[in-house]
Amino acid sequence: MRLASTITLIAILLAGCQGQDRGGVSPKLAMPLVVGVLSKGQVSGSLEYWGRCDLNQIPDFPKLHAPEKSRGSAVQDLQEIFAEDPEMRVTQEPDGTIRMVEAEVPRDLLDLRISHISFKLDYGPGDVLYDPRDAVRAILNAPEVRAFMTAQNIGTPFDFEEVHGPIAVPSPKLPHISGSLDNVTLSPALDYVSRTFPGLWVYENCPSKKRKRAVFFTFFRNGPVG
């Protein structure tokens, strides 16, 4: 009985430390490095990890470093970039999408099934979105997402609209997303956005003093290859 109690206590302590001492790398340094590799390889990707949700530099990226030279493929380059993070695994799917996923990152939200996603916000002109962050925001506004986060005591560092500002000014020459998705889980919905706007979607989990944990989603578009 004493051994069982000890094991339970250790498990609780480990769960409480989950996500501690992760992240902390400035997006000003990390984002160009990671997105630069995706842009050069002409592929999209996703990054799932534990961070700090530091409001002064969000999203704060996992531990990484700039390699001296390219190792060849985008996967190999990203594996080298995240070599200092022992929890990170970098893989590539058959469609070319690159996954950068830390071990033990909760998938409850990513696996949440959503009955209907309308790519239309409650404000702004028209029913067409020209900014991938607006599309991500539309996904997160789904009733199932909001209800699940409330039920599971999952919070956000701050309001998404305050981070990304007003929606982009429409232009018929720009890539855009419209319509809706039905009966899809959150992760493939984010992939759907990256097929229209090639780039990187980010899912950051963070410890929280007020809730079970905090989560932050955002999107970075690929840039031109120089």
C-alpha cells in the first residue's frame, strides 16, 4: 500500500512539472529559422510543444540552434535545428507535411472532433478569409472547441483577437479560404489551412497558475525563397 501511494505521489509530481523549463526561445530568432527551412523545401509543417506562453515573446519556441550548414532535406535540417531538444521528434508524412512534435504533448484538443467549421468571422467584410490566422481563429471559435476548453479547464494566455488584430484587407489576387468543413478533428482542420496558405501552424502548451494548462495557436506563412 505504501509503495502504491509513493508511485501515485511521484506521478502527480511529474504531471505538475510537465512543461516546466521548456520553451523560452524568442520567435524573432526561431521563426525565421524554422519557416526558412519549410520555405526552401516548399512544404508546410506543424509544431506541437510545451512552452512558457511568455506574453513578451509569444509563441516562445523550444530549444534550438542554427546549424552551420544544410544537411540536405528539410527534415534533416529541422532535426539538426531541434537537436538540443531531446523531446522533439521531426518526421515527414506522405503528403510532404513535416511534423515537429515534443513527447507527451496533450493531443486532446488536436483530436477533438468538430461538427461544422465556417470560415467566416463574426466581424469584418465578406465571407472570405485572406489571412491564415483569421482562418485559425475561425476554427478555434467552433462551439465544440470552446466547450471542451471550458469543461477541461484549459485557458489561453490572452484573447486571440488582441494578438492578431483586425482581419486582412481582401484582395482577389491573394490566396484565400472560404466555405466550411464538416465532421473533422482540429488537427486536420489546421492542415487544411496550411494547404491554402503554405506555412507552419503552432500548438503551444504551457503551465498555468489559474487553470489546468494554457494553450496558444498561431500560424506563420512561408516566405519567398531567396
